[in-house]
Amino acid sequence: MLLAGCDEAISINELFDRFGHKCFKTKKALDIKDRKSWAIDHILPSRYLYPLTVSNAALLSKEANDNKSDRWPSEFYKNNELIELAKLTGADLKLLSS
């Protein structure tokens, strides 16, 4: 099941606010001005043609994003992280957990 639509414009400021200016995975503080230290992750991988949308975007450190790569969310995040991610983004928890 693919998400409808194309990539959305993502507000960097809103993304940082939503994730408390921290990497979702490591909880490490991120500097919005240090663009090389963070990444906007496709929660559901673009490899499977999921577009970047507000509900499919997570703020990760560069290292965490590199570690996640094209893995499905349930292969990278713990169950409690999947629940928190669904609450923060509005993503479908069943899909994230599958």
C-alpha cells in the first residue's frame, strides 16, 4: 500500500519543533544550523516508493539515518519507539509495525 501523493514541502522549523530539536532515535540534541549533522528520514522508505510527507518524516542524526538506511521502521525502531513515532507524526502504527 503506497501513500497517495507526492513529496510534500516539509517545514524544517516545524520538524525540529515536533521532535524537540533532537534525533528521534538517539535523543541527541541537533543544531538546525548544522545541516550536515541531521537528516529528514522517510519513516516508510522511499525505496518502496513512499513519498516524503509530514506524516512520513522523522528527524534523525546523520549517523542514525545512515544506520536506518532503507530498512522498514519495525526493523530499526523498538516497539515503544514505533508507538511514539506514530503519535508524533500521525503515521499508521499498524503499517509501521508490520
